[in-house]
Amino acid sequence: MPKENVKKMIGVLAGVFAETGNLSKEEAMELSGMTPEEFDSVYGKAANIVKKLESYDTPAEKYEQFSKHLYEELSEFVEKFGPFGV
């Protein structure tokens, strides 16, 4: 299961780049190593991150808040295994 959670985490991060237009959705899916169905299951998390970042006015604010919002969306995958066996 940890391998699947890592793929999902990569899918969310790659999805952020697709959602912002820096990658195509197909490129992001390829980077994640997920099937279209698997990728669709996590792509909404990427959209949530981008939507939250749109509420900030400056690029600096968006940058400062990015990791917070990314972690919020990834937390369910990290909690299941954690890098330290948590």
C-alpha cells in the first residue's frame, strides 16, 4: 500500500502543475505512473490546492501557502504509512 500512496501523492503534485497550465493533464498522469481512472481519483485534490491559492493576492503569498495546502491534500496518504513508520 505505501507504493500506491506515493503514486497518489505524486499524482496530486503533478496535477497541480497541470491545473496551472505548466503540464498537460496527460503529462502529469504519465509522471505519476497512474492509469486515467487512478489519476482522476486524485486530480480533484490538485484542483482544490489551486483554488485555495487563488484567494491570495500576490505570488509571494501563494508561494508561502502552497506547502500548507499541499500537505492538507496529501495528509490522508501520509497518515497511512508516514516516512517514519507513524
